[in-house]
Amino acid sequence: MKIVIINGPNLNLLGKREPSVYGNETFETFFSDLKTEFPDIEFTYYQSNHEGSIIDKIHETGFDFDGIILNAGAYTHTSIAIADAISAINTPVIEVHISNVFKREPFRHHSYLSAVAKGTICGFGLKSYKLAVFSLISDK
Ligand code: DQA
């Protein structure tokens, strides 16, 4: 089973970025633990601060991967182009957020991606990604 995790802008700073919102753990540490926990899954990790690069990665993985776990960061709230990329592919996309966006500023309450994603998981810290993995496994 092949799963790609795609992280969008500013998520390269996890561990340093607003730890009261996003926690103290780096994504690299979390990702290494995730791979250990699910040794049978072939994980790929990609992070970019650029909208077009995220779209390129969705196209690249959107036809032969079993799942895309996407945290598009702030592009969630702005990007019709990422929503269109999700609509264009076959691989199921799970939208994830570390924070509970509904407890935060009103501009974070709307997602262009939720309507085209298979489902959305938010508010469980980095565990949101693990819950997305469980959901993809259970559909296999
Ligand atoms: C985020 C929530 C977004 O509103 C924010 O812009 C992010 C991270 C989250 O994981 O909680 O960059 O997607």
C-alpha cells in the first residue's frame, strides 16, 4: 500500500512554529515513528511552500497511490486550484489539519478542499495524520 503525505506552506517549521497551536514535535520525528508503526505501508513525504508544487505532487501521485493525506496549510482556505487538482485525480485524498480550525479565526472555518476530499480530520495534533492512515487502511 502506497500513501503520500503532502504538507503545504509553513509546515516545514513544525516544532518551532507556534508550539501552543501546533505542538513541539517536528514532522520528521513524527514521520519516522509513523513508518516504524506501519512497516507494511510504503510512505512518501513531500512538503512545499508553493501552491504549484503541491498541485504537481497531487498530479504525480494521484493515479497510482492508494491514498493522499493532505495538509494544505493556509492554501486550504484560498486555493480553488488545489481543489481542482483533487477533483482531477483518482486517488482518495484525506484532508488533515493539526489544529481544530473551527476553534480558530473565522477565515479558517471555510475549506475549498473539504467538498472534494474523501473526508476531513482536524484538531487531533499530529495524530490527525495517523487517523487518516487508519481510515485509508480500513478502506483497503
Ligand atoms: C493548518 C490550519 C491552517 O489554517 C493553517 O494555515 C496551517 C495549518 C493545521 O494543520 O492546523 O498552516 O492546516
